[in-house]
Amino acid sequence: MKAKGGILTGTLTVTAPPRKGVQAVPANDDDDGLYQNSAPPAKPSVALPEEVVIYLKKVPGHYSPPDQPVALDQKFLQFSQRVLPLLKGTTVTFTNHDPVYHSVFTNSQANNFHLGRKSTGEKSYVTLTHSEVPIRVYCEIHSSMRAFILVLDNPFFTTVGPGQKFKIDGIPPGTYTMVAWHDYWQPVERKVTIRRGKTTQADVTMDKVQN
């Protein structure tokens, strides 16, 4: 597929206002005594990076999910990633690395799950079988925790940060809608035409915050 397809590249520019606050919570957040005689986890030295998902809609073909699961763990009272794109049918593992309980769930109708209360080291598995952008994931115990899973129909996606370049290769020739998705900035869509053996340049500017 990759040798026969085309390449999509571009640079992400963000002129929209930055996110208000960060997802990390103070290290002394004891959350109703759930630390079970253990010291609270140290506050992360940096906040989770801002990542934008670049993906293509309605690329024809049948695409099998990866054999290995992908992780969306809990550590430092936050999820290990704010945004997680994946191919439909992929299994996600949720492992609690904190010395407190977590109870991960989503209100999604298509990909509903509620993992229940999990202690340190416990792992859960969820296979996401329906396309959905996004699945909003929360912790029932820690209201500041949230993540977004994008369940996509094809593997032609990537993540990119502000000011960075992105590249997706092996794309079947055709004209598609390219989406730049972020949970805080307003998503951007544009048409792109992919030609066999050629590189298509499609820069993206995100200039608005979601309403």
C-alpha cells in the first residue's frame, strides 16, 4: 500500500488563544482520603502536550486493527494522553499507576464502557468497534481527569503539535476531506487530492477556540 500510495504533508500553525489552565492537578489533591496511607503522587513537571489529530475521511479499503493494544493509562491524577487516535477495532488498555483508586468511564452510546473502581496496578481492556469522534473519557472519582479517543475508519492519521510538520504516507489516490481535530481549538476541514507517488502539501491553521 505505501509504495503505491501518495503522501500528505503540511505544517500546523495555531493562532487561536491557548487553553485556559492545564489538566494536571495539585500534588496535595487528596480526593476524599483515597490515597490509602500513601503519599500523593508528585505533580508532573510539565503539562501534557497539545496535540492535534490530522486524519482523512472516507478513504476506501478494508483495514485491520493492530494486534497489540494501545495504552491510555492513569498517572499523576491524569490520563497519559489527552488525545488518542486509533483505528476502529483497536483494543485500549487502561492501567492505574497512581496510589489511589480510579474509575474510568465514558458516556458514549456507541462505545460505552465503565471500568469500575481500579486500584494501583490494575489493568482493564476495552475494544472500540464503532467509529466515533470523539469518545470523551472521564474518571468518576477525579473530575479534573479527561481524555479524548478518536475511533477512525482508516489508518491514515497522525498527531502533530503547534508549529510542527506532519506526514501521512501510503494514501490511496483520490480526493478526501482532511480534518485537523483538537479538543479545545475549533477543528478545521479542507479538501486534499492525493496522487500516486506524489506529495501533497496541505498546511493547516487553527485560529478559533470551540464555542
